[in-house]
Amino acid sequence: MSRCVVVGSGAREHALAWALSSVADVVVTPGNAGIAAHGLSCVATPATSLEADLFVIGPESPLVDGVADQLRAQGKCVFGPGADGARLEGSKAYLKEFLDAAHVPTARYGTFRDVGAATTYLDSLEPPYVIKTDGLAAGKGVLVTSDVAVAHADVREKLSGRAFGDAGRTVVIEEGLKGYECSLHVLCDGTDVVALTSAQDFKRVGDHDEGPNTGGMGAYAPMPDDRDLVDEALATIVQPTLKELRRRGIDYRGVLYAGLMVTPEGPKLLEYNVRFGDPETQVLAALYRDQLAQLLGGVARGELVRPSAVTGAAVTVVLAAQGYPQSPRSGDVITGLGPDGQLAEALDDVVVFHAGTSTDRDGRFLTSGGRVLSVTARAKDVARARALAYEAASRVSFRGLVRREDIARGAARQ
């Protein structure tokens, strides 16, 4: 493979492009300032106007919009499902109907467009309450709360269209499952699947899982002693999903990201994403870097490649802007990157992936989004990777910086 195009502009796409660049020339559209600073080409040209041996579509929105279909119609080799497969993430209501048909274990739920029916259903549940927008909401459309009054208010805001416009005019209300969360990324070439190592991300903005849900404040991989869990999830969740995709005539070529809740009854599916998770991609890219191009290319061609076992562990710590996730501030100068002092990436086996950054006329990095940077480290084990990631993160500073201090803490103690 000589040339690859990555579609997207976040830390996930930065991580994918960084990994793929170990064996190929990479172009990112549109990319971001940090990706360009790593020496990768960023262009504003639409993917459909570019040429490459492999196209990798990072975010969910272009997948739901059918960009993979457009590229395949041009004869391009594409990693990412078509619009029919992307509905698994594009519509929560469709996903639940799909899971019922596939007999995949998931939370009890109801789908509503009427406030009265929705609040009546809420009152029949025990806390915590889970309310999801039906459509895409940039990772911000899920509320988990133990306060029924807050749940009622959230339903009213979503169904009125005030919260998320048309994406929220249908809501899915679920029972709150009890257990611990796990992220499983499975590569699918249309006929077969293979799992990557498990990862765990941390959704709440504050330590000890306090505060509002975010897109993710950090992650680590692999999870300890995960083999039995992965095997069970493949048998009870992923394989039935693949069977139902085939039954519906959907040729799914890409990654299925299964958000799992591991309950006393076994793993249950919280959600499917049709693209790599963020920040999980950052740790997976660190672990699979040298083989990622071969893995993704095989999926795109319908020729699944089994990954080699990874060694060591990776941890990523997200540095977010003050006010994230509700109203992040922007425009603050970032120190510790580039030529301005103690460089985070001066440490061996550390890479900083950019999400919400821009540059000023002097070439300084500025904050320009909620999640600003993902500081990622790889080491022999989780404890060493965690220590290295936090050492690197401590070298980065900007006004109001927000980070969790407990990413991978529990795993590091095992």
C-alpha cells in the first residue's frame, strides 16, 4: 500500500493517520493543526475527489451520510460501512429493533415521540435512568441520571427539539444496567469478524466517574484477563449481529465498536458505533501501529486478516478545555508542545494526538474545542504506561485545563 486517505479531523483520525503512516503515505481530509505538525498532509479536498489505495473514514457522520457508498461507486477500496450498515449508530431506535431481531442481549427499553408516554415509562423504571436521542448528537445525546425529575426534564428538552433538533425528537429510554463498561472493537469484512484487544474508556468528566457524560476522558488497553469476556461477547453479541446483517443483505466492511456493560448475567450491548471509538482508537493505534494498514486494507477488500498478538499496554489521558462538555472555552495558548519548552513528546513511547487545536500567526497551538489533546503512552504494562502518560501530560499546560487523575488507576493496581 503506497497511499491512504483518512477522513476526519479529530484525535481519532490523528491516531489512525499516525499509525498508517508507518507503512504508507497518508493524506487527511480535512485534518487539523496537530496532524499537520506531525508531518502528515492535510487537505480541504473532499475524499471523493482524491485518489488512494485505501480510504479510511473516521467519524460517524460521513458514514451515515453514505460517503463510503460514494467512494465504492467510484471503485475505491474503503474501510467503513455503507449508509445501510451505519444505521446501527445513526438511529438508536433502529438499533434496538435490530438487536431484538438478532436476539442480542441488551437493556430493556422503549421508543417514544410523545412526552406523556415517555414520562409514564420512566416512572415504571428503577434508577438510574438512561435517555438517548435517536439520531446523531456528537456523543452528547445520552443522559444517565438517578434523579427522575432530571430525567423528565431531559425528555421534554429532547422531544421538543430544543436540545438536539430533529435528532432528539425521538428518544430511546432504557433501564440502567449495573456492572462495568468495556469497549470491544471488532473488524468485519462482510462475512467474518475478528476482535482487537479490549479497551476501557472513562466517560464522566470527573474522577470517580462523577460529573456529566463526555465523549471520553481517557482509555487504556488491554483490559486484564479479558479473553473469556471477549469470547462470550463474540458468541452472544457480535456473531448474532453479523448473522442479522447478512439476513438484511448488508455488506458491512469496517469496524463494529461494541459498547458493553458486563453484568452479573454476562455482557449486554449498550450501543454499537460504526467507527473506531475516541479515545479508544488512541490506545489501539499505539498497540497495533505496525499492522494497522494490513488489517484495515484486508477488511476493505473483503479479505479479513487476523491480527498478531499485541504486547505491552497503552494509556491515553485526555486534556480538555475549561467548561467541557457543556460550554468549553477556546483560544488559550498551549505550552509543552512544539518548540516552546518541555515537550511532552520528548519522552520515549509517547505521542500526543490533537483534537481541538488550532495555531496562531506565530505558530503557537491554541485550544479550539472541548477535548483538546490525547496524551498517549505505550509501555510494558498498564502501570508503566499510565505513569508515562501522566508524566507527559504534566508537561502540557493551558488555562483552565481539565483532566481526570484516575485513568486506568484500577487496572494499574492489578
